[in-house]
Amino acid sequence: MAGRLIVVSNRIPTGDPSGGLVVALHDALLARGGTWIGADPDPSEEGRDRLHDLGNVPYQKRAFRLSAAERANYYSGYANSVLWPVCHRRTDLVEIRSEYRADYLAVNLRLARLIAKELGPQDVIWVHDYHFLPLATMLRSLGVTNRIGFFLHIPFPNITDLDVLPRPEDFARWLSGYNLVGLQTRRDVARAFEMFRADPRAEFLRDGTVKFEENIVSVASFPIGIDSEQIEGIAARADTGPFGAADPRELIIGADRLDYSKGLPQKFEAFGRLLQGRIDPQARPTLLQIASPSRADVAAYQQITSELQAISGRINGRYSELDWQPLRFVHRSVDRERLIGLMRRAEVGLVTPLADGMNLVAKEFVAAQDPEDPGVLVLSRFAGAAEDMKGALLINPHDLDETAGAVELALAMPLAERKCRFEDCLQVVRDSRISVWTDRYLARLASCVPTLSLAPRASA
């Protein structure tokens, strides 16, 4: 692939890369040469008319600046109070304000102009996530014909939920500006095709691509993964006994960003149902839920924090003993190596999202297990990972009895079955490792039909 790789994401990494996606994109930029562009985390009224260098070693990192109002409206507003709930089937939480959409479009248009100024003819642009849905159409309106790829890390919305958007017809048009739209699962691809089929501007071609007005877009699933070898190595040397004398007999672990899409209230209530239905009153299962803070300035996140505190207090008040607290709710981030050690120690990994693009915690839990004595993954069928990880115990997180029963089954599961399920899941994890995901996506983008020269037109 000639030319530079231009990666665009809302967040831009600083310091040494850590985490699967950041490492994979770092390696892709090292191999191809290029630039990573993201938002400056500190709001500023100055310098919004240019990209700012954050360093050129081993590749360029550049930031675009947002005013405080733009950060509130583009990021907290349209991206996270409109698009995020629409994509996660929570249209009841959508908050529509005219200034949200206006600043979302304005930020994307300004960024398109900044990128267009610096593009070489063979450069390839790879845009990540819902913050930049209209970026390609805006680049096309400026005459950019470079290959532009997009990857949506969250679920693709249901067609009926799209009607909640201020201008639902924009969603398909925005995506049509990309040469390749990458989605997490085959179900997401089916939802995207349903959207295009319902749009009179779209036409399906024989090769499976979609012609939308003057553009041709390919849509395909690329299940994202983790650096499984790194996780396995960390787990093998991790401290798996950080509890001291209070080491739980039967440890169930959950590790999620604090978000209403993760099904945490349902998880807590299902655990309470498990405690209530114990046949052996001496059994002392412990749920350790680590929930790292997220978007504390959005009202919906403040509400779920209060709800979880109330539920955990009620469960602990009812079932705790002097020497046992059944539900440990840790509302802060935990060091990555310690978290992986906790996963290896746990008998059960409980992952209960109500809607999720992939859910890499499920894959990390599997990679962290001791192959000779693995724990069991209990996984919501609404996580993207459930599409292929059939070795997990798949559950409907809305069904509290089903979830409680699956956890009880996992705790009692014999070693031979645990090993069999673990091996099935581990094969999926290894087959979708992050380096393979990156290479597959970029190879597919390189094969896409190039965009023809376009006449500039309005992009908003």
C-alpha cells in the first residue's frame, strides 16, 4: 500500500502504547509510516485552525483542538448523548439539542479541511468510531478521492432506532462516503444492509457492494481481538492471591467501564438471585465487580452509579456475614496486570452487556486462564463476542434466573468440561488476535474500488 496511513480517532495515545487496539495501530503506523490524529484532551479557544504536533517519533501524532463548548456539544452531546444511546438500543436516553448536531458537524468539517490540506495522493485514511461518521462525506465534498476506511467499534443501530436521530437519512449518506465500513459482527453487517435496502438512494451491486448516489461502499465484519500472547504471558506471572486471609472460596469477576450498556444492575440483581436460591447455606460465592468511571458529566452515568450503589448496599445488607461480603463493588480503575491476575484467579467471568460491539473483557478473561484449571466464561448473547465464542455459557442478561443458573452451573462444572469450553474459546481469541484484525482490514481497504473524482457539494 503506497502512501502514508492516516489514523483518525477521538483519543490519541500518549507515551508508550498499551492496550490491544493502540498497539495494533501503532504497529501499522510503524510498518507503513503515517500520522495519528486525535482530539486534544484540554479544551482551548486558540489554535483550532490547525493541527498541532505532539511528536514525530516514531511517527507523527497530531491533535485538533476543541473549545469547551465544542467538547460539550460534539463529544458529550451528539456523540455520547445521541449516537451512543441510539447504537446501544437506549433511545429513551437520547437527548436532542440543536447545538449538539451543529457542533458535531462543525468539528467534523473543520477536521476534514485540516486533513485535506495535508493529504498526499496515495495516502490512506482510517477513521475510527462514531465521533466521525460524517468525516468521509465532508472530505469528499472537498474533492478528496483517497481511499477512506471506517471502523465502528460499537454496535450498528437498529433501523427503527435510527428514526430517533434529528435527520435519520444522514446516517446512510455519511457511511456511503467511505470505501469500506468495518463492523464487529455479521449481525451488524445485516443491520447495515437493512438500512441501505430501505433507502431509495441505495442500490446493491452484484459483488455485494452498495452504490449510494455517486459512491460505492463495501460493508464487512472484522471481529476485533486482543494481544492474546501478551495477556497469556502477564497472567502466567501475575499475583493471583491479592486478598490475603479474606480470599474468596468462589470468585466471580466482572470488569467493565461504568456504562448503562454493560448490564451492571441486571448482573447485581442476578447475583442476588443466586444468593437467595443457594441450596447450601454455607456456600459463599463472591462477586467482584470492577467498574472504571466513565463520562461522569453525562446525567445517565450519574444515575447508574447511584443505582449500583443502592443495589450493592441492599444485597450486602441482606447476605453479608461478619467475615464475608458477597458483593465487592470497586468504582475505580485497577492496574492492568493486577486485573489480569484477578481474572486468572476467578472461577467465573461474568460479562452481561445489554448491547456491545465486541466486548474485549470476555476475550481477556479467556486468555488469562490457567489451561490446567480454567475458569468459565458466562457471556451475554448480546455481546459481539458471543457470535463466535460458543464455548461460553451464553445467557440473556435480562433473565435474572437464567443468569443466576448459569453462574451456579459454572461454579459446579467439572474440570473436563471446563477445559473443553476453555479450549474452544481460546481458539476464537487466538484466531481474532489484534494484529490479524489490523492486517485483514487494511488489505480489504486496499482492494476496494477507488472513489472517482467528485465535484464539491454541501456536506451537512
